[in-house]
Amino acid sequence: MAAQRDQGHNGDQPPATVADAPAREVTARDVPAARERARAIPEAAVARLAVYLRVLSAMGEDGVTTISSEELAAAAGVNSAKLRKDLSYIGSYGTRGVGYDVDVLISEIERILGLTRKHSVAVVGIGNLGHALANYGGFPSRGFPVAALFDVDSDLMGVPVGGIPVEHIEDIESICREREVTIGVIATPPSVAQDVCDRLVSGGVQCILNFAPVVLGVPDHVEVRKVDLAVEMQILSFHVARRADEAQAEVTVDGTRPGVGEAVVGR
Amino acid sequence: MAAQRDQGHNGDQPPATVADAPAREVTARDVPAARERARAIPEAAVARLAVYLRVLSAMGEDGVTTISSEELAAAAGVNSAKLRKDLSYIGSYGTRGVGYDVDVLISEIERILGLTRKHSVAVVGIGNLGHALANYGGFPSRGFPVAALFDVDSDLMGVPVGGIPVEHIEDIESICREREVTIGVIATPPSVAQDVCDRLVSGGVQCILNFAPVVLGVPDHVEVRKVDLAVEMQILSFHVARRADEAQAEVTVDGTRPGVGEAVVGR
DNA sequence: ACGACTTTGTGCCTGCGTTCACAAGCGGCT
DNA sequence: AGCCGCTTGTGAACGCAGGCACAAAGTCGT
Ligand SMILES: NC(=O)c1ccc[n+]([C@@H]2O[C@H](COP(=O)([O-])OP(=O)(O)OC[C@H]3O[C@@H](n4cnc5c(N)ncnc54)[C@H](O)[C@@H]3O)[C@@H](O)[C@H]2O)c1
Ligand SMILES: NC(=O)c1ccc[n+]([C@@H]2O[C@H](COP(=O)([O-])OP(=O)(O)OC[C@H]3O[C@@H](n4cnc5c(N)ncnc54)[C@H](O)[C@@H]3O)[C@@H](O)[C@H]2O)c1
């Protein structure tokens, strides 16, 4: 059973490595005591580090203290060379001939990912999806406490969802500032997503996770990631179509379908 | 206001272009009537095509009949050269000096993405997230009708969610076959995700969208995409940390912080 | 009918990310 | 104490994807 293709998560991101300082001359590049040489970690590697962290946490709870690159790679569904290279971006914490200390690796990855500080989250749009997000225990437990919920619907005001009362969207700037929200999650209808985004930004929010199927415009200093389920579905659909075409083309050519599998049976 | 970085969606995917036929000699590559030369479209491009499709649909409804690469690129938040290259993968449907016909582009992209056939979806795990997904109108409206819901909780059996009754997980294989489900969505707790996945696969499901934070093992002929919100958060967290470090390093060096913006005020 | 303008399609170049393969390093065994 | 084998860390090569810039091509205006 093959492990799933890694997919880099949403991790692909644009072209670049993380170092995108545009024109500045030297800046921090060659600072001696360079605050973390967290410089130039490829975005795709960051996404994988988060996966390694989850796997390592689970291992740690199972009492595993040491792990080799081969084992960890298998558990995370990646190639071991890639895993070692990813880890090498954050430093040399392995012991040759032995492997990595699970606890050490966990704290180093947490440090690089900035998980030593808690990042307060605000969810905007407490509808179907917003409810699920607000109730999701996986955020607080991973260092992302939900600090505020917002909606425009007056029936929802004050109603606690996942233990937190819903507040009015008009108060978003002040509340975000007050509670030092760093991550805003947009789960509103697409039509108001840009407006909500602008308000979040003016409330000092630095990062946005957007579920609404629209392209958001933001200032340079704000980071946006989007989760677009329809796009995910369509990518899957593309693969189905491609397989069907391929299978058919092969049959056309030589009548055999080597190793593709029996999935296309019915059609 | 800068458009958000494109992020390729989950679209990064592994290394490769989509043509991963391993050893086969010629196959369909040079078949004359090559069923779609949908060969070798980069995965990242596929993800963007889905975005273009959404933008185009919206434009079409607004009565726009023709659009230039520049306009479409702006609306989709990408570079116009990249957009033209993406469109060139599916053929030449533009008119020089004029632009693209919106309707033509829509049908060509739909064709390539395999949206001409409807893909039935099954959602497994009708908890917080499963409810939201089952109620989401964005799937059916984009050609992904929800054909079945599954859970293990007996209290949920027969209860309609989003108009569809929940069925028991034990029946998943037969129902998936019967209703020709091609896409399975996993929204169960992580501990049972692999088991659910195996059942979906043996029910003939070819594609899986996985929300549970685990790495799924599947046969080669099955395509998995995962949506891991904790990973998304951690990537955002990483960027916050990096910015903070960079800002601090710059202050250390020369005391000025050119153009980064005023987001880091509080800290 | 012809010219000028607009916009596409793409060849080329650059740069990132992945993979391979191996030397360096460390623990354990004898 | 020294050697052997295992595993890390990384130098180098490769391949894909992105972006530039321009020639081809078609339209619109005169
Ligand atoms: N439900 C899903 O599974 C799902 C899946 C993928 C994407 N999405 C996207 O997520 C978003 C939310 O989906 P949903 O199903 O939860 O929709 P929903 O209609 O159930 O919820 C939207 C909520 O946003 C609130 N809202 C409306 N305008 C607002 C404003 N100006 N400020 C603050 N809140 C406002 C509404 O009161 C409502 O509570 C949509 O953009 C949708 O496309 C949802
Ligand atoms: N809620 C969110 O916003 C959110 C966000 C990100 C990820 N996730 C992930 O999505 C998954 C679901 O989250 P949730 O919040 O909806 O959890 P939940 O506990 O509300 O729902 C899980 C559902 O799965 C059902 N289930 C359990 N075992 C099953 C089985 N063997 N077969 C079929 N169904 C079974 C349960 O009865 C329950 O209805 C989890 O893996 C979670 O980590 C959820």
C-alpha cells in the first residue's frame, strides 16, 4: 500500500523560498548573531515540518524517544532524503548512527514554526463552517487558542459557540487589537469576505486563513492562505478524467492496461 | 492593495507534472487521435485553472463575453504571463488582439477538469465538520452532488442532513458502488480515518479528500488530497515568527525598517 | 486595402525544490 | 582501544515551474 503523494499541503505557495526581501541591501542576511538563520526555508518544507511535528508528537506520547530519518519519513509519507534535508534547514540535531531525539526535534520545530508564542485566532462568520471551526479542539490543543468569534447576525450575539460568545462584526477592530489576535479566519459568504478581510487587517491581524472562494487583496505585510474545497474537488476530478482517458488510449493502442489497477472497471 | 500570493492552493503537490506513467513505452503520447493531449499539465496549473473557472463563471453571469489575459489574471490574482501559459496547456482558444471568449474558455476548462461528468460525493463522519460539508451548497452547484452520508453513530441514522439521510458506515461499500461515488470525503476522527479510507477504496472510490490529520495509505490508483487546517495555521505562524525576527534583526543592524509596514507595532 | 495597434502564444532563461549518493561522525562490539 | 557498521548531513545534478520578452496573428480604423 503506497503512502499518499505528499502534496506539499497548501504548501506549494508561489515560486519562492521564504526569503523575499525585495530590494534591501544586506539587512539581516549576514548579521553575526543572526536571530535564527531561519532564512530561506522553502515554503514546501515548512508545510512538511508541521506534519513531522504532528507525527513526532504522536510518537512522543507513545513513549518513543529516538527515531531515524527512515522511520519518520515513512510515518510522514515522504522520502527520507527529503526529510533529512528539511530538518537540515533548521539545524543539526541528529546523532549519526542513531537518529533524532524526539523531544529535541519537537522543540526545535516548534521554535522554527513560531509556536513558542501562542497565536490567538478570531473566526468570522459563524455559520455552518464557522461553527465547526469554533468547536474544533484541534486548534487550541496545538497552540492556537480561539480568542473571538464574529458575525453580523443579531440572533447569534452573545451565544456561546465552543465556549466563546459571538460578538458583533462592528467591534472586530477593537476586539482584535485588545486580544492581540494574530490569525483571522474568514468563513463568511464570499460577497463580504473582502470587507471582513479589510477590517481584520485594520484590526492589526497579520495572517488570514480564507475559506471563502474569492481572491483577497491585502497589503504586503499580511499573509493570506486560502482553503478552497471546490478547487480541491476539481483537482481530484481532473485526475479521474485523466486516468479514464489514459486507460482508454492504452486500450486503443495495444489492448493491455499495464498496472493501472482495476478501478475503472464499470465504465 | 496587493493581490495575495497565489499559493497554488493545495496545488503544489509532489514534484512532478501530471504525466507520471512510469515505464510504459509509447502509450498514448503519440496516438494520432490522442484522447485529449491533456498530457503534462503541471498540477499547480490545474489548481489555477479551477480558480480561473470560478472567476470566469462569475464574469459570465455578469454578462461579460470577452476577456483579456490581463483582466482575467488580475481577477484571479496571478501574473498574466502565467495565466496565458496555463491556458496554453489546454489549447489555443484566444483571439489575438481581442482576448478570450468567456463561454468557450469555461467549457474548455470544464472539459479538461473532467467536469462534464458529474462526480458523486460521499461524506463520511457527520460531526461538526461533516454537517458543514453536507450543508454546503457550493458542491452540488459546481458539479459535485452529494450522493451519500455515512456515520457510525446510531442516533444519526436516517436523519437528513442537507436533505440527505445519514447511512451506516457498514453499508458504505455497497452504497458507494450502487451510487457510483467517485469522491469520498473523510471527516471522521483521525483514529478511524485509515479504516474508513480502506472501505471507501474497496467501494470503488477513486479519489479521497481527507480532513483528518493523518497520512493515509492507499493503492496507486487512488488519489488522495488532504486539507490540514492545523498545518495551515502553523505555516501562518511561521511567517509571523519570521517577520518578527527579520524586523528585529534589521533594527539591530541599522535601526531602520524599510517598507515592511506597521504591523508589528505591539510587540 | 493597408497599416497600426492590441493581445495571444511560446521559446528561453533563471531559480527553486527534489533526489542521489557519499563522506563524515558516532555508538557499540570485540 | 580500535574497528565496524549505521545513520546523518550535504554537495552536486537534475528537472520542473515561473517570468520575461518578443514574434505571430488578428482586429480595428482610415
Ligand atoms: N460549509 C462548508 O462546508 C464550506 C465549504 C467550503 C467553503 N465554504 C465557504 O465558507 C464560507 C461560509 O460557509 P458556510 O456554509 O458556513 O455559510 P453560512 O451561510 O452557513 O455562514 C455564513 C455566516 O456568515 C455570517 N455573515 C454574513 N455576512 C457577514 C458579515 N458581513 N460579517 C460577519 N459575518 C457575516 C452569516 O450570518 C452566517 O452566519 C462561504 O464562503 C463558503 O463558500 C463553506
Ligand atoms: N471541526 C473542524 O473544524 C475541523 C477542522 C480541521 C480538521 N478537522 C478534522 O476533521 C475530523 C472531524 O472533525 P469534527 O470536528 O467534525 O469531529 P466530530 O467528533 O464532531 O465528528 C466526527 C464524526 O465521525 C463519526 N465517526 C466516528 N467513528 C466513525 C467511523 N468509524 N465511521 C464513520 N463515522 C465515524 C462520529 O460519530 C462523529 O459524528 C477530525 O479528524 C478533525 O481532526 C475538523
